[in-house]
Amino acid sequence: MSRALTAFSSLYFATLLMLLGSGLLSTYLGLQLAANGVSELWIGLLMTGYYGGLVMGASVGHRLISRVGHIRAFVASAGLVTASVLCHALFDNVLAWLGLRVLVGMAMMCQFMVLESWLNEQSESHQRGMVFASYMVVTYLGLVLGQVVFAFKPELSLDHLLYVAMCFSLCLVPVATTRQIHPAPMRPAPLKARMFFQRIPQALTTIGVAGLMMGAFYGMAPVFARSMGLPTSEIGMFMAVTICAGLAAQWPAGWLSDRVDRSQLIQINAMVLTAVSVVMAIGLIPSGGLIFLTAIFGLMVFTLYPMAVALANDHVEPDDRVPLSAMLLVTFGLGASVGPLISSGLMKWLGPNMLYIFMAACSAILVFRVRTAMVTGDNLVEEAPLQFMPAAGNLASSPLAAAIDPRVEESAVIEQMQDELPPEEQPAEDGYADADQEDHRPG
């Protein structure tokens, strides 16, 4: 297994650099705009643009990859992100920054799709659990390291943008120099929205609420922390502790999720989340207490998404789990796009503490909406409950993430993706029939 992970080290390193740069950029922009006296509404709108770009990038990415191949698509996307990041230093205009955030989101989604399709084709069925979990751990680690930068470089300056640009430039190196075989082209999976709305309404509600909260957190939590009097270095720690807690909670939550009714676990999670959010909104706590509370918040909010994904997979047949991943991405992306906009408006008009009042209201929806009695079990698949797997829950993945999820049967994934190919692009029996792709398998 260690040999398998070593084989994927270049892809993991590229992912780490991407998420480091993305996490650093999001926090920097929020703090810089707040320091310049820009309205909270605009700060939220920038995060909305980023998540909107990620959702749109799923469709754009498929077309680009099918046209020019994986490596060229990754290089073009990384170049676009690097140029967009540097353009923030050239334009002191919030409207221009909004357009740049949309571009960054679209290009990063294309990069995620390249990496995940590569991991899918290179991993064998017995490796998928470790490969999938390691990919999620790397995404969390990158986000945490992006926040830690502020502990060493607390003064806001253009240096932070240079660091981000360096990350996206350097992520080209491991992908461009890899000797792994190029993946075959893939096509978008259909959403089948009506079927999923009928089968898994509680799971979709949880995914949407998780999107609302995560989008609001990444976009507005730095602004909230600044309003609470935290210096920039401690704001980075505030964000890092929340994300680290979310990472640490993945496996314990998975252990519980495989043994306790998942809808009940989501409801209990939402109750704790509501209580913690209300306490944080009150604001009469020292910075140490705030760090402790945000750790609990991270434990709860970062486990909503993977528990909802597990609940959804329990009620969907293997053949539908690839389109399910696309449906969950769209649902989460819509929530993550709206969350920063609503929370920023509330913060502008009613004060920064409204961020966590908004969080409490969102989690309260789950308390009343997701209950064991509401899960009929009519569409429960034969092998349910399926094994819980960690998930980033911040759109640090694409619709292709299902392909490397070990809960998805490999044959179903291959058939789903091959059926979407036109006849002239159907892969040969060996699975690698793309004419313009060379076999770079070592030795």
C-alpha cells in the first residue's frame, strides 16, 4: 500500500500546493478587503463568485479535457489561476476581483477533475480506500497550511499574493513531469435530479445546508474574527484550528456513522452545532474560548457533508453513484454560493455576530428536517449501510470524486463513463485507447 501511495505522490503534492494557495488566497482577500473598509456584502459576493466558478467549471473542465487532454488542461488552468492571482495586485477594483474569483473557481475545478480522473485510473480496486482517504487528508492539510502562513507573515501585503501564485506555478511541476499513464477522456454524468429529489431529500437538504455554512465560513469567518479583535496571526490560527478539528473528526465520525443511524447522527450534530453557533454569536468570550468553540464548530460542520454523502449512497444503486456525485456537487455548490451572500448581508446590516446567528439558523433547519422517522427506507440498497469515507466538504473535489470512492463499484464507474463517450472515442479493451496519449508507465 505504501508503494501505491508513493506512486501517487506527485498528484498528492500538486493537490497540496493547490489547496495551500486556495486557502491562503480566500483568507487574504477577506482580510484585505475588511482592512480597506470594503462592505461585508462585497466580501461575501467574492466568495459567491468563487463557488459559482467551481460549479460552472465542472462543465467547462469536461470540454477542455476532452479537447486537449489532461496535462494540457491542467497546465492551462494553472496558468490561468496564476495570472488571475497576480491580477489582484494590478486592479484595486472589487468588481474586477469578483471576475477574477469566478475565473479562479472555474480553473481550479478543471484541475481537480484532472487529478481525480488520474487517481481513479491509476488505483486498483483494493487500493481505493487508502487512495481516496489520502486525497481527502491532503486537501485538508493544504487548507490548514494556507492559514498557518498568517502566523509567520501577519502583515497583509502583496507578498501573500506572490505566495499563492508560486503555489499554483509549482503545482505544474509534479503533474508535468509525472511518468504515470494519461487517463482516458471522460464525459459529464447526468444529474437525474428528479430521481434524487424523490429518493434522498434529507441527504440533499443536509448537503445544501452544509454548503451554506461552509461557504459562509470560508468567506466571512476571517471578517468575524477581525471584528472580535483578533490580530492577523491569530485569525490564521482561528481558521486553521477549525479546519484541523474537521480533519480530526473524520474518522471518529465515520466510526459512529457506520454504527449509529445516520439521519439521527446528523440531527444530533445539528443540535450541537446550533448551540455552539449561538454561544459564538453572543461574543462575550476571550480569544482562548473563541478558539475552543471554533474547534467544536469545525468538528461538527466538517462532518455534515460526508455523513450526508454516506446517507445518500445508502439509498442509491451503484450504477447511479457517479451521477449522484455530480448532483451532490451542484447542491453543495449552490448552497456555498448563496451562503456568503446571505451572511455578508446580515453582517453588514446587523453586525458581525450575525454570521453565527446565520450558522445557527442553518443548522436548526437540519434539527427539524432530518429525522429518523422521515427516512422511509423504501430505496435502501441491499448492502447498506455503506462504509463511511472522509470528504472535504468544501468543493475541493469534482463530480469525478465518486470514481475514486471505494464504495462505488468499479465496473459501474467504467460503464458510466464509457457510455458517455462518442463511438470514435470509446476506449479499447485495455482501457487506454486515446490516440494522442502515450503510455508513460514506468519500465
